[in-house]
Amino acid sequence: AQTVTQSQPEMSVQEAETVTLSCTYDTSESDYYLFWYKQPPSRQMILVIRQEAYKQQNATENRFSVNFQKAAKSFSLKISDSQLGDAAMYFCAYRSEGAGNMLTFGGGTRLMVKP
Amino acid sequence: GAGVSQSPRYKVTKRGQDVALRCDPISGHVSLYWYRQALGQGPEFLTYFNYEAQQDKSGLPNDRFSAERPEGSISTLTIQRTEQRDSAMYRCASTPGGPSYEQYFGPGTRLTVT
């Protein structure tokens, strides 16, 4: 079974600065997908960014980018030019290429943004 | 278009009562997933369907939990004889099918068992 670990329960960043959230995972599979979801106080689940394991290039979405290290099974999220609206819980998630395709989530990191 | 909807959004029930939580996926979506999220934790998989067929129920905690999707669209998650430990946010997500598609999450049902 796959496991996803987020070792930082809480992180804090100054507005306009850059912050990196860490995620590691354990799998024996070679093909899979990785995701970062944002959960604001409304508790909606919002997809921030996704990465296919077969792609060597790191995904980027505007101010959000990832550092995907397949051999190290590491998938960190970098938020540049942090904004007050970025304050939320962030969840890292894994999804297999094979049957089922359910998401396995980490425990989350609470990001606080200071004005 | 309409997203995934869930009802009720909030449910308070007394211990021992049965509850039914409804999920209405995006029209045409093949796969439907149920997750449970305890406060301060990440969501955990419960079960999923392709069309009307329940493909995997390995995440259901015990036999008090069941789910159905009889016509391949709306799904109901039923919890019998609720216990306080069942209190959580219950979320469903739908996807067109296949691992490359994003899972679209509903707003969740917050269940409180008193």
C-alpha cells in the first residue's frame, strides 16, 4: 500500500515571500500521479497542481511549482510571491496508474501567511 | 456546469441512529469515490464505483457502513447505528474515468454524532 507523509504540520510565510511545503511518499509502482490540494477555511478541496511520474519536467501553475524527485520519492510544493489568500491546509496526494485510482492523502500542512 | 453536490451539508444525529448521505456527481462521470476526513487530518478512501458497480470497498471501516449507486449516477453512503467516532466530514468525488482525470470533489457532509 502507498503512504504519503507530510512532515510539517504548520508553516508560516511572510506575504510576498516564497515557501516550500514538503511531501514524501512510499510506493513500489513506477507509474503514478501526484497532486497538491488546497483546503481553505470553507473546507472545499481545490486542486492546485498535478505531476505525472513519467514526466521529468516539474509542473508549474502560475505561482505554484513542484520539485519532483522520483528516486527520492519526494514531491515538494513551492509557492512564490505568497498572498493572504494562500492561507489554507495543503494536502499532498498520490494516485496509482492502475486499478482503483483512489487518492491517498498525506496528513496536511497548515500554511499561515503573515501580512 | 454544475459541480458535485452533496446533501445534507450538515447532519447532527444521535448515537444509534442510521444516516444516509447523498452524492450527486457531475453528469456523465463514470467513477464516484467516497472519502472520510477527520478534523485536522487528510481524507481517507472509503469506497468507489464505476458506473453502478462497487469496485472497491476496502476502506469502509466496518459493516455498519455501506454504499450504493444503483443507476450509475447518484450515490448514497449509509451508516447504521451511528457512533460518536463516526463524526467527520464525508466527501465524494467524481471523475470521467481513468487515472489521468482529475477527481472533482463535492463540498462534503459534516456529520456530528452526539
